[in-house]
Amino acid sequence: MFMKRLNIYIVIVCFIFYWSTTILFVTPKNYVTISLHKQEQFFNTFFFQKWSFFAPPPKYNDRLFFRYESKIDSTKFFLFEVIEPLQRRKSKKAPFNSSEDILDYILSSTIMSISDGLIAVNESINYKISKEDSLNIDVTIKNRIELGKKYIQSLPSFRTLKKYGAFIAEKNNIENIELYSMTIKIIQVGIPKFAFRNSNNQKDLIKIVFESDKISL
Amino acid sequence: MIEKLTSENRFKFYSPYLRVFICLYLFKDIFIMWEFNHIIYESNSFLIPEISPYLNFLKIDIAFIRDYFYLFYSTYILLIILFLLGIGKRITPFLLFWALGIIQTLSWLTLNGGDNMLKFIVLYYVFIDSYSKFSLIKSKQNGNSKISNLLSNLGGYSICFHLCLVYFISSIHKIHADVWFNGVATYYILISERFNGTPLNAQLVESGLFVTVTTYGTILIELAFPFLIWNKQIKFLLIILALCLHLGIAIFMMLYDFQILFIVILGFFITNREWEYFSNKLNKFMRSYKLRLI
């Protein structure tokens, strides 16, 4: 009888512990979660979760370009944009669009991870500036771009895009791919602001997010 | 309180249905992903996987799983079948949770909130006794039924709490974002190419009233649900509102399976007695319909 009661209390204590840690580490960043950063990392190893659906919502549409330039003659190149036709196909085939949906997830998550990576690099430079003497740090935009590029090109997401680039080249019958170098470019086309939704004069708000070095495939 | 949690399995009616649904959902994923296996899971995949804690714990290299992918996939499919048939009550959902963790690591770029939620539901099913129906080996009532009921109820309530947590966290993030705060967020979502589910989207967002009502309505439902769902008087109203929200997201934003999963989870908030009442009503209706047919 005593053992049964003890078991019941052990189960309840475990339950309370699990839910306390879950609530603690799922809430937005705050003093407590930052102080318990190591424990949070351990928690996220098995119980990672993110529930900030559409906060903030997308304010732009992505474009992903693959440019294959001849190593011999730089005026000879092939250019492909892969996001817009994919989204068009996805909308057209809805609700039977699972193939397009999967490809969309792969490409959009990759692009998102690259954008987040660039923000992280920029923030890290700003943090260094606040901690150290800014005169010792190269804070020029050029250096920020170079550091960002270097970091992004080491990410699994970038390597995924690189492999996808090889797939696109093959699909579009680009022969002798070793004679070409590939550049990946990510662009954001802004959605007109709500107040200007009916205005025809709204200019396209185009922003280059990332442009890779020339890569050999 | 403890007496209530140990006296009966409060999710006895609905949990077997959700178990079957989870299995069908996982089979659907396998079916849809099949044509992408070579680019997502196999050794020549163009996805570079993140580090998998589920494999690291077992000291297995991710490349090994990719090399012997179909062997691993067969085991995963077998676990789903065992779970569907109710064989291996607690060990099967635990192994399935682990296998699902590995599958999700391999396909991490294709995941959405539904997949994240699904992983936790499978984990909670380690504790839930859902084997009174659709099971080859039925649940037994023995000396340990008190502890079994307790585990089952805490597992069931964990599913409910998790849905409440999702709504609450989502709503506080939304309040923090300027376009949600200013009542225009649904315009940006519905007009964006990724979530342009119907030709109607563009027309709907022309209406400022529609955008304002849907933006604030979403926040209101997500914020109220975790606190008011426990009130018996308004429980069904909230379930209907949440149902409408998820149906709207599914249709207008093309997030189908993700939303269907959330809709199905809502059934966990309905008690055994309420389900039995609906079931009896439905049976009566079916019988009278059959009679009318004759």
C-alpha cells in the first residue's frame, strides 16, 4: 500500500517537473531562461519546440537564383529562379500539392536559415563593438558582408542549396558542369504595406539578402 | 484530485481513435515522401543533416542510417504497424518516438509545427492506455490499474496542456509583433506567395474589416483557449472557434495536415461521457437512416 502511494507521488512529481521545465524553456527569452542557458540547451536536445507561428508574418516573397557562368567565357551563363514557379505550381495544384509543398519547405527553410545566420553574424559584430574598443574592429559594411558570407558558406543549409544547384543544372541539361561556376543569390521582394494594398504606384521593394562566391560544382 | 486521476482512465473513449489517426498520419507521410526518399533520406541526399541527439545518444553515425536507410525505414514502418495494432503497449510508442526523432532529424528542413507536435503526442502515448479499442491485445484491469490510470490520465492531460501551451506561446509572440498588434497581420500572410491557398485570398484581404477581425480574432482565440477551455459551459464554443481557425488556416494557407492534426487533438478535451453521448446519438441517427432507407 505504502509503495503504491509512493509510486503515485513519484509519478506526480515527475509530471510537475516535466511541465515546469517545458513551460520555462518554451516561453520567450527572459532573465530566468538566459540564466539557465546550459539547462535550456540540454532540454532542447530532445524536447526542442518553437510555437511562434507567423509572429512576425512574412512581409516579402523570396526569390532564389542559381547562375551558372562559363569559366572560359564569362558572357556565357544560365540563370534560373526556382521559387516563383514553384509557388505558382503549389497554389495551382492545391490541395493536391504535397510534392510542391515538400520542395517549398526545403527551399524556404534553407533560405530562412541563411537569413537568420546573417542576422546572427551582424549581431555578433555589434556585440563585439559594445564589448571592445570599436577602433580595433573592422565594422565596415564590406567586412560585415564578407564575414556573413564566410559564415553562411560553412552552414549545412548552404551546402544543401549547393547540392540543389547541382540538381537544377542536371535537370536543365547543362552539359560539362565542371566548366561552369555557380553563384547562389537570395532576394526578397517586399509585399506592399497594408495601407498601400490598392495603390498601383507602389514600387517593388527588392532587397538582396545574400550572394555567394563563385563555386565550382 | 489524486483519487480522480487514479479511479478511471479519463481518455479511454477517444485515445484509441487518436492512436489510429497518428498511425495513418505517419503512413501518409511515408507515402508522400516516398518519391523524395533519395533526395531527403538516402546517402546521396542533397540535405545536409543537423546533428541528431537521438543517434548521438546511441553512438550511431547519421551516415550509417543513410547507408542502410531502407532497413531503418522498414523498422520504423513495423513500429507504426505495431502501434496501430496495440502490440507492445509502452515500449512500442517509446521506440516509435525515438525512430520519429531520427526521421525528423534527417528531414529537418521539411518539418512544420504539426510534425513538432506529433513527436510529443507519440511521447505522451508511452503513458496513455489507448488499447481498449482497435487493439489486438486489450487492456487488462489488474492490481496496477490505479498507477496505470494515473499515467494514462497525466499523458492525456499532457496532450491537452501542450495544445494550450502552443496557443498561449503563439499568442504572446503575436502580441509582440507590430502587424499583429496593429490588426493587419493576416493581410501579409494571406497575400504572400507561400500561403496563397485560394484565388479568394487576394479579394478577402482587400477588406480592411476582414483583415482586422481575422487578425484580432486569431489572437483572441489563442489567448482565451488555454484558460477558458476548462470551463464546461463554454468548452464547446471554444472547440468550435478553434476548429474554424484551423479550417481557415488549412484552406486559405494550404497548411493541411498540420491543421488536421490540431483539429483531431481538440477531441481530447471532450470527456468519455460526452463522447459516449455523441456516439449514441450518431448510432441512433444511423439506425433511423437505415430504417428510412428500407
